[in-house]
Amino acid sequence: MTCPEGVGSGTTKGLHIGLNVATIDNGDRPIPKDTQGNFVFAFWVSPNIRLVPIGELDLWKNPQHWNGKDLIVQKVEIGTAYKLVVRVRNTDVTYRRNITLEAWVADLNAGSGSAAAIRRFPNSTTDRSKVSFKTDLIHSAQEVPPQNPADPDDPTKMAVLVGRETWTPNAEQLQYNGGHTCLIANVYTEGSSDERIAATPSEGEPLGIGDVRPYCDRRHGQLNLDIVYRTVGTTETRTVMVGVPATDRCTLEGEVALKAVQLTQGEPQLAGLATHAGLTSHHCPDDPMETVTIDDDGDPSHELGICLEPGENIPVALTIAPYDGEKPGDIYAFDMITTDESNDSIYGAARFFVLVTDPA
């Protein structure tokens, strides 16, 4: 992906939705690339965006509650009420106050998150509004202090913003993926010169929907992560959407492909995921990807070509089948990445963690 001229935050300091820990993501944009042209960290798996059941809101309003819970992701359930929360940092030395949050829920997708934003009334021919969130001025933090230079990941120097809307999913909204969602967010402040609360600079801007670019702007964030619990010897499937926003002007000619994510046995996040599933240990198998395929026309493989016009979406079938020698506690991960062949840049992506569980 490339950043349009004049779009993004560059190396300026201020509001930041972290896409990784601060030692990896310091907020500089665009995200650096390695010698192979790949982003040095994935922009689609921010640990700082959540949908939480409304009964858990008080827990998640505490920035310290988030630490160590990056991979404890549950699908949303029909009929359960949810709030959207975003944890933000401030990389500047000046407070940020009067912060506004914009956020949206999208289908699990490997394209542009905004193109797959879930409609409030999917079957309506007249109301095409999206499931969206704005700042809850009662429950949101109203200021973000400067981060601690000695410990930029100190959660006591972070703040949690809460969307005022409550979303209760219905069957129509979750028809594609059974509750597995993508979240996209933008934060900004219009500043203040009010001496009673101390002046604060303005930064960022309202977006509406269609222009969330986490790789260009530190004030944008995305969480496109699915945890797949697969009983040993069984097959799991997902429907993943690939789409182009109607606001885009160009046809997307590209490729959707699977790419293994390297895991390290014993990582605290993996141990926590295994514990959450009721397992006492976990293992990282050597090569489980040969039985993972994607398909949009009856020819499953590790990659497929696409050609989409602005406003067009297609469902891609993801199949996660058993492999030789698997056992309960196996954990592996992969990304489904859409590449724009016009410039060999990533157009969108989703990450999947697979945990093989015991039938008992």
C-alpha cells in the first residue's frame, strides 16, 4: 500500500492507536518496510481495539486491563449487546484533550475494511447506513497524558475511548461469517484554547468512512483477527470478504494468498490462548499450512486471482483441514493477504490463529 500525497501523520507526535507494542510501533508513518518490501509489522492486528460485552465495559475502561489479552478474542453473538473501545497513547510531550473517536464494524475481510462495513439493516433497499460508533462523552477518557519515555507501553499513561452506541448483532448482519468481525477506528481532536483546561493542539480529522489507512496515519487502527478453535481431526471453514470501497476510482486486479506467521513456542500470548481453551500446554507444529486453502470458484489452493470494480465484494471460502500428526494444543497462525498487482502493495489482510483442541 502507498500513502496518497498529503495523507498521513509522518513522523509527527501525538495521538496514536498502537498497532503493536511501542518498542515495535513508535507511531512513525508510513510503516517501514524490509528489504523484501514487506511491512516490518502487520497493520491489521492492533491490540488496542475491542468489541466488549456491555457488562464488561467497566473492566475495559481501565487501560491496565488490556495487557496480556491480545489473543483472547471471541466472536460476537446474536442478541448480545456490545460496546466498542479503543486504547490510545500520546507520543507527544503535550496533553491531548477533547478527543473524538470514530469506529466501524466490518465483515471478516482481506480487502478494505471500510468496503465490508456491516450495514445496520442489511436487507433494506433504502437505508444503507453502517454499524458505527462515536465518542461517548460520559464514559470516555477526555485526555491522554504524554507517554512515559522510559516505558512508552506504561498503560497508566494511556486512555480508553468508548463508543456511545451499543451494537446488538442480528442474524442478517452476521450472515457471512457467524460473528467474526473486523474493527476499524480513527481518533482526532479539534483542540482547545480554553485556559481552564489548558490549551491542547488539534490533530487528525473526521473521516466518515472509506479512508482508514493505519499504514499511513498513527491515528488510524484496525483489528482483523480471528481465533479458530478446531477439534483435532475436524475441518473448520470461514467466509472471508474481499472488497473495494465504492469511493475508490480504480479496478483492483490482484491476488489473495495465504502466508504463514512465524510463532515462538512459549510466548505468553500463546500460553494464555491455550489456557483460555482449557489446555495445559501448547505446541507449534512445523508445517501445518498444506491443509489450509482458499477458494472462490471450486479450485482450492493457497492463492487466487481477483478483479474487482469499486463497490464490488466477493466471498472467499477458507478451509482449515486436519494434517498428519496433529494433536491437541497445536497452535499455528497465518495471514490472508490481498496484494494489488499494479504496485505490488498490500491492499488488505486478515490474521487467523488456529488452536487444535481436545474432543473431550
